[in-house]
Amino acid sequence: MKKSLPYHIVFVLLLFCGLMFISSCSSNLPRGRLDSAYITHKVPADYLKILHMTVGSDTLKSDKFDFLYSTQSKFRNPISCFVYDKKYFLQIYKMDTLTKRSLEKNIEESYTDFDNSVSTPYSLDNTSPFEYLFKLTKPARPLKIFLKINGNDNKVLVKNDTVAYYYSRLKRFALTYNKEDFFDVIGRVKEGHTPEYTYQELLFLRRNNCLYFLTMCPKSPDISYPSGLLYQAIE
């Protein structure tokens, strides 16, 4: 009888395939303007602090979180992925910002369908039912964030100076910092996945003058997802 691969090895293999994803227009951009992305087993200390994880004997310790991998690149801060309570995928990414303004005033959300076709190079992380695309050119340092949400059961759970927190049965979302620019980050249910919507929480969190973007979704559609779970996991 053949033994199946451990789930974390399968994730890394899928991620490697995802990182090979480049849209057809990539050849039109100078190589120096394109980012490069690779898998690493390092995770920034400030991410661990947010998740209340500690490092000991070369392992990451937590009662609830299991670290999977980070994606490192030239232009972006690391994007680190975890499993929470063995049921949910969590991703954390520190965004570069030029301002300490209120998130309540500087994140503008809209609930609408939108064209998520890829017309500029992106790296792809597709290890969960929900796949994430990050633009492979240097991201802007946003003064304002425009968040598009295409989903059902949409809720703004918290929105104030330091937290902007959303819950939705999502089909896709996107972030941009200029309404006329390409999306910097896209999240969407994988093509052909059933159901075509999955529960997801999006959390913008300001800590120590830094802005973090966290997402969490269930590993499979039969896992329940109560609203507020992500914030409860890190509080």
C-alpha cells in the first residue's frame, strides 16, 4: 500500500507550482522590475508576536497554530502561512505604509463584482481552497486602501483607528491603492471549486506603527466558520 505524503509537504509542492505562475504579459516588463518569490521556513518575529507564538529548540511553539511556510521576495515583506486549530488556513503579511492615519478613514470597502482577470504578472499561493495572487512588481506604499468584496453574508465586524475587520462568504476580494491601478492583491475561490463561495475573514491590524493584513478561511467547506474567529485567535 502506498503511503500518502504528509500534508505540509503537499502544501509546499502546491505552493512551488503556484510560484511558477506568471501571466502572459510578464515578458513585456524589464526583468529588474519583476519581483522574485521563493519558499522559506523563516517567519518574522513580529508575526510570531501577533500570533502569541514562541521559538524554542528550532521549533515554533503554539497550542493552536502550526507554521507552514513563508514566501520571501525582493520587494515585499514576507507572507507567512499557518494552520489554526488544524481546521483553518491563516495568512499574515505586513504592508508598507506612508501614513499612520485612521484605518476607519483610509480603508474604503465596496461590495461588488469585478473583473479579476490577470493582466500583469502575479505570484500565486494556492495551497488552500482560496487562492491568493500578489502582484510581481514593487507594491506602492499606500496612503489609502480600496477593498473590493464579492460575497454574501457580508459583515464589518470592527472598524476604527487601528482595526478594520471583515467577514464574508466570499467569491473573491481585491486590494488596490489607486482606483486606476492594477490590483496589488487578489483573493479568489479556486476555479472549479465547489462551492464557489467560502467563508473568509479579512483583518487589517495596526500594531506598533505597522499595518498587517491577515486572512483566514476553513480548510474544507464542511468546516463551520463563526464570525469573529480570527480576532479571537490572536487576542
